[in-house]
Amino acid sequence: SQQGEEDPQALSIQEGENATMNCSYKTSINNLQWYRQNSGRGLVHLILIRSNEREKHRGRLRVTLDTSKKSSSLLITASRAADTASYFCATAREGAGGTSYGKLTFGQGTILTVHP
Amino acid sequence: ETGVTQTPRHLVMGMTNKKSLKCEQHLGHNAMYWYKQSAKKPLELMFVYNFKEQTENNSVPSRFSPECPNSSHLFLHLHTLQPEDSALYLCASSPGQGNYQPQHFGDGTRLSIL
């Protein structure tokens, strides 16, 4: 699989349900970030989790990171129609001296559709 | 409004044309990026600039020529493009090119090569 590969590729749910998206990666990372992209728009940063963190929350978002399995998950609780978008994980690789140099590697994304 | 503005939003050009994409950020950031987003493929990093200096060229063909006159502006000059260059070109910026720097994206330029 590619660095930052999301699963599933597409997810369709009803409003009010929870949505879970997974991301797997191959190399050691400094941090992992999740982004959202609405149709025809740019990416919007959602949340960043550092390699020494296991879980992070932001509003209805919950991100987990398991560095031993090289995987992360994004949970959106009580989804809304406005959450319909593509969701991408991006990894910042560990570099010399522990810096990530801002180079992000993105996965192909999960297309989430939330039906009203 | 993300603070990163890209123009034009749409561009159709022939293979022999020369055009430029423009990106401007109003966030006071020092690092700027060009990405290519093609259908069915992950977002590809093309170039990175930090404090106006190019720090990354991800093996991009020379028909794409970036320019960063200052930390707020980034251009992508295009010439003699190929049909496979049709894609959404996204510009992004971050406070610096270092640890824990979320990137702020513009809405992109949709480029179509005839």
C-alpha cells in the first residue's frame, strides 16, 4: 500500500451516524494530519496528531494513532450533511534531527457522503 | 476564506501556449507549496519554497517553472504542457517549513490542456 492510504475509498451514511475512516502508512513519521476537501475547493486542515500522541479530539472529531501498526483513524460523530467531503490523511516523515521539513505525503482519500 | 488566493480558478490552454498560475497568501506565512491533484491519484507535492528559497523540487518536468518573488506570492509558469498535465493545481502555505506546520490551501486552478 502507499504511504498514507485511506480505507474505505468511499463511505455512505445517514445523518446522525458516526463515520470512521482509516489511514495506513509505511515509514516512521513525525506527525499525521487529516484534511477535508469539499467538491471544487482546496483542502482544509482538520487535526494534527504527533507521533508520541495516541488520541486527540476536536469538537466532533476524534483521531487515534497507533505507531506500532502504522495506522490512524478519524471518527466523525453525529455526522451532518455538511460533513460530505473527501477526507485525506497526510504524513510528515521523520527527518534528520527530528524535523519534518513540511513535506507531507497524502493518501488518495475517503469520499464521505452523509445523506440527510 | 482560507487566506490563500489562487488565480485563475479555471484555465484552458493549448499545448503550445504559455500561461502562469498565481498564488497569494495573506497569512504572514514563510513557506509556500505547489501541489498537483489528478483524478484517482494522491496529491503530489511539486515544489516547496521557504523564505523565498526553493527547498524542494519533486522531480517536476522543466515545462513547469516556479517563481517566488516574496513570501506572499508564488507563481507557476507553464509552457509546452502535455495532456497528462490536466489537473487541479493547489497552492498552500504554512508558517514555516518545519515541525507541526499545518498547511493552508487555496481553492486551486483547474487546468485543462487541449
